[in-house]
Amino acid sequence: MNTKSLLWIFLLVSFALPSSMISQTQTANPDLTRMRLLLAIIEDCSKDQKELEAELEAMEKQKPNVSYELYMQAKENLAIASKCKARAQREYDDLKADYEGWFKSSTSAMSVDRERITPGILEARIRAVFALYLILSGQFNLFAVPEH
């Protein structure tokens, strides 16, 4: 009886443990569609921010002719754009945490729209976009809220 139970335990461990270890391994590269989506969201949010900056500059030049409602709507749109940027940054951080080895390796790369994207290039682009966002959002705090 002891021999049979030891044999069953050995078989269970030898077949169950490797299958659970194999199922937990991840692929070496991040999902290409997720990477493209993340880059597209960052680009769209940047475009929206530039448009909002131009719109608010135009409103500042025409202060007496701009209604308070339009001004507040533009500020609300700016808040939406900043939330978009923050969400994209969170997705990037999640992607970076999931594929830590890929992002730390200098030789890892993937092809995105016929362009070779390395972790360093991706991080540099996101840092540049985020730096631009910080500069632009700092300029919007200089506007005085109209009293009407």
C-alpha cells in the first residue's frame, strides 16, 4: 500500500507540476496589437492637446467675445485629454511590468509599421510626449478664470 501511494504521489507531482509551470510562462515579446494601440492613443491624445492649446490661446486673445460656458468647456476638454494621457501612461507601465525582460534588454526589438521599435526608443518617445504634456499643462494654469 505504501508503495502504491508513493507511486501515485510521484506520478501526480511529475505530471502536474511541469504542466502548471509550462502554462505560466509568457512569450518573450509584448503583444504587437497592444503596442500599436498604446502608441496610437498617445499620439491621439497629443494631437487633442495641441488643438486645445490653440483653442484656449484663441479664447485668451478674444476674452470679451468668449462666453464663460465655452471657456469652461475648453477646460473640461483639456481635463479629458489629460486623463487620456494618464491612462496611456498606465497602460505603458503595465506593459513594461508584464514584459520587464524585453524592456530592459538593449537587443530586443519588434517591427511596428515597418519601423524597428526597441524599448529605449519607445521609452524615449513616451518621455518626450509626457514632457510636452507637462509643459503645456503648466501653461494653462496661468489663465485667469472669467468672472461672468
